[in-house]
Amino acid sequence: MALASSVASLHAERNAPFIGLGFQYSYFTTDSKFAFPIFGKSGKVPGSIFGGDIEVGYKHFFGFFGLRLYAMASAQAGGGTHKSGGVNIRSSAAEYFYGGGMDAMVNFYDNDHSSFGIFGGAVVGASQWRLGKVYTNGVCATTKEFGDPSSGCLTMNDFAQKTLPGLIKPMGGNIDFNPVHLQISINAGLRGQFTPHQGYEIGVRIPLITDPYLITKAGKNSLPFFASLLNNSSVLKRNIVAFANYVVNF
């Protein structure tokens, strides 16, 4: 009887589709290497973005061990001010992710109503960045006509597409603008259930790939003087993501 009861308790968390949603925070860095420092000196600039995520999937348990497959999406945004080369720079950033993942789950405690354990796995998908308007000492730097704030202030994404080509290409340079890029993250954390239909998860994700947001390079026909100024890059990376989700099991 005791053995039968123990075996039954291993199956207390039933197989079920689920939806999880909650809060998400990311610490990220912008690593810029400027030969021609339009926005300040080269270096890494840290930032924080806040938002939420949603997961929709199915979990299946084999006793105390389980697997889950899910689709997920997240959106985060934030802004801040930092100093570079004696210049106060104010900007904003937003990041969107959409993809799918697979996690392994292990329960340490399990009864007819609640459970507690750990999970770990990986998520693969697309990371999309949208950088906002950039101000240096209170004046817009990402202008429609370079150096002319009266021409209108653009987001960094629009500046890279509309203004920079007019600066880089006449000098024989090339622009590689990549606001959307493949991302792979590993994740791990704690999870549990309050009831058979309600649960939670708290964890972290570690994105593995740096997003090559904006890269300019000298072309074959660039004059030597311009070539030395055209090799610039600005890459983005979420270093760590913390999240806490409320989960509903069906």
C-alpha cells in the first residue's frame, strides 16, 4: 500500500496544456567601436529594460520528471542617461522576442494539490531591437538631416535607415543594419503549483548571441582617409533576463 501510494504521488502533477504570463527584466549592454565617434567615445554602455512575457505550451510528466514544449513572446522597454567623453547622452530602447522552447522539469515535492521543483532548458527565436531617439546634451543627434536638429528627430532605427546611408555611401562605405537577429537562450529556475490549475515559475535566461545591430565598413573603392573612419560597429546583448510568471494549467 505504501509503495502504491508513493508511485501515485509521483503522478500528482498531471499532463496538461498551460499558459504562463508575468514580469520580465533584462540587463543589457551596447558595445560600440567608433572610428568616427558621432555619438561619443567607444565603449560599453549598460542599460535596463522592463516588460512582460507569455508562454503557451504543453507539459508531460513521467513520475517526478517532466518535459514541456511552448511558444513564447516577450516585450521590454526602458531608457536612461549616461556620460561618454564628457557628453550627456539620453536614449531609449525596446526589445521584442518571439520563439519557442523546451524545458526539463524535476519535482522534489509532489502531492495531490501542490508541487515544487526546478526546470531548465533552452529557447530559440528572433530578437528584435528598436532604439529610440538619441539626445546629446539635450540636443537631438539622430536627425533627419545630419547635424540639423531643425530637420526633425528620428529614432535610431530610422536614423540608421534614412540618414546614415547619405553619410556612409558617398565615402564608399557599406552599412549592415540588423535590428532583427537569431537568439538562443538557456534558462533555469524554480517552479511549482498552488493547486492543480494554478502555478508559478521564477527563473533566469542567459542569451548566448550578441546582436550585430549596426555595422559600417569601408568598401573596395573607399579612399584611404575615409576608410579609416568607416569601420564602426554597435552591437547589443541582453546579458541576463530575470522573470516571474503566473501559470494556469487546463
